[in-house]
Amino acid sequence: MTSSILNIEQISLAFGGVKALTDVSFSVKKGSVFSIIGPNGAGKTSMLNCISGRYQPNSGSITFDGKNVTNLRPNDRADLGMGRTFQNLALFGHMSVLDNIMVGRHHLLKNNWLTGPLYWASGAQKEELEHRRKVEEVIDFLEISHIRKSIAGTLSYGLRKRVELARAMALNPKLILLDEPMAGMNLEEKEDMARYILDLNEEFGITVVMIEHDMGVVMDISHEVMVLDFGKKLICGLPEEVMADPYVKRAYLGLEESEEVSAEQQTTLEEVS
Amino acid sequence: MSSLTMRPCGDFRTSYKQDNTIFETRTIRNFAIIAIALLCAAPYLVDAYYLTLFIQISYLGIAALGLNILVGYTGQISLGHGAFFGFGAFASAWMNVSFGIPVVFCIPLAGFLTMGVGMVFGLPASRIKGLYLAIATLAAQFILEDFFARADWFSGGSAGSSADPISLFGFAFDTDESFFYVALFALVFMYIWGCNLMRSREGRAFIAVRDHYLSAEIMGIKLNKYRLLSFGVSSFYAGIGGALYAHYLGYVSAEGFTLFMSIQFLAMIIIGGLGSVKGTLMGVVFMVFLPEVLESGVGLMKMTEWGNIPMVVDGLAYIKEMAIGLVIILFLIFEPEGMAHRWAQIKNYWKFYPFSY
């Protein structure tokens, strides 16, 4: 039995009268791929923002790797080994791809404003080069070596997504949060991305929590799936279990009219029983 | 630092070290070294007047680089840079006179002291941004100006304070020729410092905070620390520049460090190019030489028959001032990204000639 790396207990988040999340609890096993699905506005990104520290939940607690991180700043969570990517690209647009990824090494580097400028004398150069080597490993892994000197803001959408993943990976994370890693990609790019996610999970042992709308991908690569709707957890379990759920079936997989009616009847029946 | 994706034929990089140099190519580096070597010979070759101009470029350039780190790289804004420059000047003179610390040590100490002051006035930056921050830093300008005028113990009040020339091992750098070397050394040292800062951890963090502060925070960068630190580093540079200024002139008075000076620093870095070390220097050279060029233009005009028209002769001083303003406006319209950007374009044009890309 693998232990859980992330424990979410009774998280609630409200923006004024809007309840983005209501009493959501789940736990993510170490080394697994965990997907969060749900319709737009269901609170998926809010959930991710709570985990990564953008939002402070109104109640509940988040335990990451045995530490209560509920009230930690996002940058402290990065130190603990939590990386993430964003739904809307959040690269540093004027930096080169290489520098973008080097920013991911920030919390692992030690040179500061005094030792950094004394580049040759203080060992900052040695340190930078060592970390450059690590960054190149990530670059090789994600196959972006041809664009490493390009300015991030000039790249295509698919590549930018990949650079963002590289930047998150450079953090040396134990857990990586992916917010719609495949949104707006064509089939080929999606397949590539799915491969990278699987590889980083299997080769590097990084736990993945992702939000994704492409059900095919979600069902194929995740070990566990959670469905959110109106800020509430509907169901959480193995992909097959979730797929079998009539609500999910209707919302995502699309059924024939007649089937839909029967599915609806089934749900009402379930609710009654 | 090096961002060129196109490199000349035969310039291969076989190690990460080679790929992370200050200068983009070996040729550029060699040119820079030759330029510095030529500058070393300058006191024997050129008129003392040009040396004073260079010294001016040096201390203004150091301070302007600080402002560029704050404005161009970190995306903050400061309208109090002139006051920090002044604070460095007074602090260095004060430490030298009151505590008898040798001037050589006073200059870096003044930098650190100004850094502290700058960070205090930079505190609002962790909360506010943009125009609001500009107004908050305006407070620094006025408070410090007032402080210079009133704190007799520190600045000598309205009388100003005198500053000894830099002396090292009994040799006093009190002439233009000798101070020129101090200025050259300081300029090169501080610019290398700046280049190294921008290619190490803190520099990347500054740019990350500017480009996307939310994801910078997710990447483990403490936003408030870096916003404050950029104020600190920028004031450090201003303090060093100011201290050099003080020990060069030998006398500091409170009148010089006005809002106008702060605006001038901003103009320098905007003309030179925000977020570019090389651009900063270009902007400073431009702003120092522009009045000189216009001055000589006015001199030429006086020699022609226009010089006989009294109205023109009387108005020449104003025409010069207006021309400076006009040039700056034209620059902002036609090259908002600064001289560094234009320089890159010119270079590309030559590199790819006769093809346009």
C-alpha cells in the first residue's frame, strides 16, 4: 500500500456568496496520476489554487508530504517540492526558454545578490553551470533543445505549454500540478504531452495532479479520477468506476437520446434509493 | 545574458560555460577590451574637457544602471533616484569627515547605507504597483531633499559639505586625469557586477517578478523580498554613483538632487533601453553628449548670418533646452524600446545584408 503524498481535508472556499468549493476531501497516493474533471466553473482550478497556495481556503486543511501547508505562501510550497503549470500560459515572456527553466531552479540555487555578481570568485559560476546541466536534462527529456535560446513569448502555444512543464519539472518536485496541460492542442501534441506526463510519473516518480477535459486522455493515463461539480466532490475512484457513473457518462461521454433518458431515470432512481 | 540565436560561422560553443558569457561573441568581447584599453590611454590623448564628460558618464551611468535594474528588470518605478544619488554623495562625505574613514572605503559604505535607505522607501513596493508606487517614491524624493537641507550634522545643511578626493597609498586622485582612472574602474566594475547579477539567480528572479509575478511566486520566488531587494540594489548603485560624484567635485550641496535629476535618470534608461545593461550606458552617453552637441550646434549657428539676428541669439539657450525635449520625444515615438534595440536591428541588418532576414 503506497502512502499518500497529498491529503485534502474538508476544504471550503467562498468568494463572497459564491461557494467555489464545499467540503472537498481527497488524498493522492504517492507516485500516482490523479485527475480532476468537471464542467466549467466546477471549482477545479480553485482546488488547484488552494493546493498551490494562490488561494487560502476558508476552512479545512491541506497536508503535503506529512506537513500541514494550509497557510504557507506559494513560494514556501515550491521549496517543499510542489510544482505547477497554469491553464493560461504563465511563462516569463521576455526571458529565453533556458532562463525560464533556470528560474525553476531558484529555490535550489544559493548565490545571492552579493555572491552572484562576484561570479568567478564566489563559486556562483560553478553553481550556475551545475544547475544548467540539470536543466539540460529536463530540456532533453521534453525535447525542447532546439528552442532553448528562443524568447519564450515568441513560441507557439504547444511549445509554450511544454516549456511550462519543463519549468515546473526543474523545481525537482515531488508533486506536480497541471492545469489543463492539453487544452488547445492538436492530436499529435496531445499524444506527446500524455507521453511526457506518463514518463515523468514513471521515470522520475513525480506524483501528478491534473485537470483535463479530454476524457480519452484522462481515462487512459490516470490512476484515480475525481469529479467536481458546483464545488462539491461527486465521485472519486478508479477511472472505470468513474466512467461507469451515470452522471459522468451523460455529461462527458454523450449518450443517445434514449440512453440519456434511461440514464436520467437511473439517477433519479439512485437518488430515491 | 546572451540572447542571440544567430551566431557567426565558426563560433561554436562546446561547454555550458562558453554558452553563458557576458558578451555574445568573442569579437564583441575583444572590442570591449580594446575600447577599455584605449580609454586607459585617453588622458594622454584627449582634452581634459572630454575627461570631465567621461567622468560624468561614469557616475551617472552607475546610478542609471541601478535605476534600470529597478525599472527595466524588476518592473517597479522610482521617482526618487536623484535623492538616493544625493544621499550617497552626502553619506560618503559625512563618513569621511565625521569618522575619518578613508574615502576608498567610504564609497562602498555609502552604497550600503543608501541601500538601507532605499529599502526603507521601497517598502511600499511590496503593496502597491505602477502609478501609485511612483507617487510613493516621490515621497522619498521630497523627504530626502528636505533632510539634506535641514540635517546640518549630516549634510552641512544649506552650506553643503566638502568631500576629500580619493586617495590610495598616499596618492590623491584629485585631478581630472587621475580621477578618470577611478571613474573608468568604477564604471567597468559596476557594469560587470550588473551583468553578472542579471545572469545569476537574483537577476532571473527580478525578471520573473516583472514578467509574471504570480507564476514567479509559484516557482519559489519571494515576491516581497525581490521587490525590496531591487530597490536595495538600485539604491546601492545610486549611492556608489553619488559618492563618486561627491569625491570628484570635492563639494556637495543639497540643491543638485532634485526631482529633475530623478526624471533625467528615467529619461536615460528609457532612451537607452529598459532592461538592457548595454542600453543604459548608451542612454547615459546620449544624455551627456546631447547638450554638448547642441551647444556646438548653437556655436556654429552664431557664426553664420543667423548670428546677426538678435532674437535668435537671445533665444539660443531656450532653443537648446527645447531641442533636448524634442529629441527625447522623438526617441520615444520612433524607438520606444531604446537605443539598445535599435543597435540590435542595425547589427542584424549588416549581418544579413543583402537579405532582410
